[in-house]
Amino acid sequence: MARILVTDGEQRSSLAAVRSLGRAGHEVLVCSARRRPLAGASRYARSVHRVSDPLEGPDAFRGEVAAVVEQEGVDVLLPMTDISVPLLLPLRERIPGLLLPFPEASVYEGISDKRNLMEVAGAAGVPVPRQMVVETREAGASMGPEAPFEPHTPVVLKPARSAVVRAGGVQRFGVRMLDRAGDLEAALRGFPDEAFPVLVQERITGPGLGAFVLAEGGRTLATFGHRRIREKPPTGGVSVYREAVPLRADVRAHAETILEAFGWTGVAMVEFKEDAATGTPYLMEVNGRFWGSLQLAVDAGVDFPRMLVELALEEGGASEGPGGQAAEPRSGVRSRWLWGDVDHLLWILLRGRKARVAHPTLPTSLQALGRFLVPWRPGDRFEVLRLSDPGPFLRESVQWVGGVLGR
């Protein structure tokens, strides 16, 4: 068995990884910028280490994680977010023998760069949105008539990189949606210079589709799919109640094509959006790390953290690894993040009436309350609340109440 360090212990995905790997018999350590991280309350966490916030002090974060690795004799390092992964990949060269089950830094950067991703995916036959690339703020201010969209066309503005490491910390960039391309020049002026190049894509209207994948050298080892039942905020955000479903064949094929093109090793969340008019799944982005609803995949029989660590140990000569294709996930398993579901309900009760003007499909207050008060259905699992490991839910509850009182 291995000694494993899981970063970003405040994340629910980190808790899922800690529980998975602890049950598999590994010795799991947790680090976080928070004093009492969620995953650190698990009975499977052997120790918790405080490190700097990677957003505010990326160099300090990297150095402190390296120190934990060296002092504790860590075999496998699992960074859990799109901030910690690129910051910690260089530790491969700094600490000989450390196993980081991710692709080379150049491959990770290549798939994270949305412009490069769209070029590679489009060339491989994967549907991508119609788009243009604006290289600089100056170019955006002087586009003139060459923009490929009609003024009334809804568009989405996406910086090619979601984050940039700077001397004072990590600067993150969000996505902007415009109801009409005629407002494009003014919107581009709102981005800082560091956000460019910016992709301007035709907005695809329809449901989101995600493929969750484990691959080795571009070869798919395991896949998983789910559908969102409730989110917070309800107009579109983090899923708080979701269900395992069979992965659509075309979505799976497109995801495998992309990861094969990059020779990807590790886990990835490949996101698509289905065009409501044609049913075509268009590629949105690829996140080369674990995802927020990881616990659902584990509950449905696809234990991504365990398989990823076994893959790393196999490559390091310490295990036979996960072998071939994993078993198909069990459909119908559902995962409920209880405090997130409370937030969903409160949002509907407090804001739903006004929001339904722009989002008529939102449930009424009575409907939302009725759905919330159904405590359990066959196939349901609570994401954080586990009778066999109650510490994380107790900690989360205290923090949730404290947050409410603080507001």
C-alpha cells in the first residue's frame, strides 16, 4: 500500500478521494489552505497539513506541498483542482520517485488551452462551436466588419486560459455571455490584457453533457456519465443532486477521440453542450483533474481515485495496476449534497419568483419544497453524510451554519 497526499482538502472531490483510497488500504494525508478542511475530518485521513492558498501564494504553496511530500515520505501526490495541478506538476523533476498520475506538463497545458483544444478537436472531427479568436484587447477594439457573427447572434466569450500565474498570485478569468454579438467590442474591453487571446464562440443552447474518463497514453480505461437533477444556483451552477446514467455513445466517442489525440494519461472531465435544435454535442472544454461529483461515480461502481493510484503505482513498478477496461457503472444511483440542496431550496424560496421571468422552467416554491422534503428514494446516496464516516458532515454543518450567521 502507498502513502498518498491529497491536496485541496476543502473540496468535496478531495473527500471522495480520501474515502476511496482509505478504504482501499492506502495511508492518506490531506493538505489544505483552510484550518479545518472537509476531507481532513474523515476517519480515513491520517494527518492534515496546512499550506498556503495556491491562489494567493502559488510559489509558497508549491514549496510547502513539496516539504510535506519529502517529510512524510509520500509516494503518490494527487492535486485536485485546476489551480493545484499545473502548480504541482513540476515536482516530478524536483522530487525523484514521486508519482504524479497526470500527463506531462506540456500535454496538460495543451489540452487546457481552449484555442489549442478546439483546433485539435476540430481537426479530429469532433464538433466545435463556430468561433473567432481575438488575440489582444487592441484587436478587439478594432475588429470592424470582419467579425463572423451577425449582430443579433448570441455569443460566449472565453479566455483561452482559465488562469494565469503572476507574481502576486493566480489570476482567474471567467466566461461572459452576450445576448448579441453587436455588443462584442465593448465586452472585450472589459477583459484584462492577461486574459487574451479570447475565444468568441457562437452560443450553443441546450443541456450540458459530460464525459468522465480515465485514460492511459490516450487509451480509455473507464468512463462515466451523469445527469443533473438540481443545481445551485438553479439557473445553472454546481450540481447538488445528480444521477448516474449511461454515457451517450457519440459523447463517449468524441471524448475518446480528444484524449487519444493528446495521448492523455490520467482523469479528465470532457464537457459538451447539446444543440437543442440538432442534438449535436459541441465540445466546450476539458478539465484534466477530478470533478465535483466524484463521489457519485465511486458509488456507481467506477472508483476513479483507486484506479488512478493503481495506474500510477503500476507505472512506478509497485503494483499490477487496473488492467483493462473497468466495469460499466450502475445506472440509477443518485448522489445528494444535502447542504447544497438546502442552498438550492433557499434560492428558489427567496429569488425564484423574480427569476422565473427569465427562466420559466424553474420550479415554484411549493414544487421545490415538495421535492426537497422527499428524504430518500431507492438508489439515493448522500454525498457527504455517511454513517460510517460522520466527521465530514458534522464539520460541514458547523461551517454552513457559521456562514449563514456570518451573512
